[in-house]
Amino acid sequence: MMAPLELERPTILVVDDTPANLSLLGQILKDDYRVKLANHGQRALDLATAAPPDLLLCDVMMPGMNGFEVCRRLKANPETARIPVIFVTAAMDVEDERLGFEVGAVDYIHKPVTPPIVLARIKTHLQIKRWQDFMEDQSAWLQQEVARQVNQVLQLQSSAIHVMVSMAEFRDEETGNHIRRTQEYVRMLGDWMMRQGLYPEELTPATVDQMAQAAPLHDIGKIAIPDHILLKPAQLNSDEFEIMKTHSLRGFEILEQARQSMGHDHPQLFYASQITRHHHERWDGSGYPDGLSGAAIPLAARLMAVADVYDALRSSRPYKRPFTHAATLNLIEEGRGRHFDPDVVDAFMALESEFAEIAETLADR
């Protein structure tokens, strides 16, 4: 049975086709290292693959597979690539030494060998390898730690966004199903337009998903609207409506503060800010809060405008009955080029049956 101390000693694999050389190197190393011997290249590869040594001493000139090829194959195998290889050779040719370093050797020891030089070279390269292993392990740990902390931040951001959506939902007269419906409408519109090749720089699978994920925040600003206006069971008068209109800017301000905390490159909040501020803009410039027109209105807000109006028309309110799907289609088509982006209306008309299905499936009960 091997003593515990033996297991802690580094393992040196010695490769040489000459038995006398194997014996000599084994004698030099045995007091400080565990020693394995191989008398040809393939045997060395088999031993190294089965149990990678800490360092390999390898003769260059061997029959069959020479030392260069042994080193080349070790370096090509991820499991053995990090084993330091020192060539032990009588050859003094500069070109041979260049080739040895090229295939991955770390050093040369010239024959005839002397014990102090062999031991010193091995000690040096084992120390280097230990530091390399330590640094690589530290790097891997740091990468995992960074990934873990980034994931924590993303989870916190996601939770914060969820809380904001819940706050808006709690105070609004509209239901959670309104949020779910409009989110799906935005996703469908963006996906259809992307598949038609429209706005290729703005619509990708990732951005369509991000716009849809941002849609539930479109009315976050309503948390700043007084209850007597927000929850009024009748149509608003002109003064009340002017106050209600401020929800787009108030929501934008809330989301911009969140973006400053979470990072301006947060894609969901980027689109949420656009949608919140501009989903009441109109294609002809008659909307609010900024009176933007045409393509100056962010695309995500133009998608949201159709989704929000369709859902508002189809929904029941204390002061109105829901419109039928057919009547809603007519109203949105009439708004093409005036209230709504013509491209988005075209997408809506192509998807109108899917809109009707979602309105029914996710209807308020």
C-alpha cells in the first residue's frame, strides 16, 4: 500500500527508448518524485491519458514515434495539454530546438544529464505550472462569481420591474388580463412585421421579445394620478383628462430613474421608457405628450398604440359597453395613416383573427 506522503509528491513521466537512460533518470528523481517510465512514445501517451503526470521528460530521437510527435499529440488533447514537456536529448541542433518549442516543449536538458541540472529544471517548471494552475483556477472562480453576481442583479432587476407592473395594475381600473393581452398583441405585431422584412435593424427576435416584455409598463405613470380621476366611474371632463394625460410623462420619469439605477443599456427598460412616453402619440402628430409624428414616434410605441387601442375598445368600462371585434377593426382601419402607423395597421389586419382569439381567451370574467 502506498504511503499517504507518496500521493502528495508530483509525478514525473520519463520517456526514453534506452533502458540505461530510463534507469538513470529514475534514480535521479526517485527521492523527490513519483516516477513512471515509458520506453516508447505510444506507451507514454497511454500513461499520460490514463493519469496525467505533473511533468514529462521525453527523449527526442526514438523509433516509431519521436519526442516531437509525442509532445504534439499531448498538446492536441485537452486532458493532457497542460502537462509541461521537457526534452532530454543529445542533439544540439538549433533547428531541432526551435521545433521542440514550436510543438509545445517548455525546456531542453542536454545529454549527458547531471542530477543538479535535471532537478533544478524540473523544480522550476513545476513551480511555474503550480502558479499557472492557481491563476487559471482563480480565473475560473472569478468568472463563476461574476456570472453569479450578474445573475443576482438580473433577478433583482426583474423583480423590481415586476413590482412596478404590480403597482400599476393594483391602482388601475384595468385588469391583469389587459396587461397580458396587450403584451401578446405587441409580440404578435412585432413578429409579423419582422417576418415581412420590415425595419430589419429594429426588429429582431430579441428586440421583439424585449418590446413585448416592456409592454406591461406602458401605464406605470397612472400610479401618480389621483384616485378620484383614475377610478372615476364615468367619462373624465376636460380638466380631468388633462391630468390623466400626464401619466405618460410621469411614467417616463419613473422608468428613467429606474434606468439610471439599473443601467441605461437595460433593454426592457429602454423600450418601456419609449412605450410609456409615446404610446399616445399619433401618426399625424396630433397625439401627446410631445406631438411626434410619423417615424419620429419610436417603433415600440407605435406597436403599443394599436395594441392598447384595440384592447380599450374591446373592453367594458363603467361608462361604455365593449365594441365588437368587427367594429374595432373598422375604427383601427379608419385610423390608418392618421392615428396609427400604416405598417402596424397592415400587420394588425393580417392578424385580426388572432387578436380576436386572444381577446376571447384572456377576456375579463
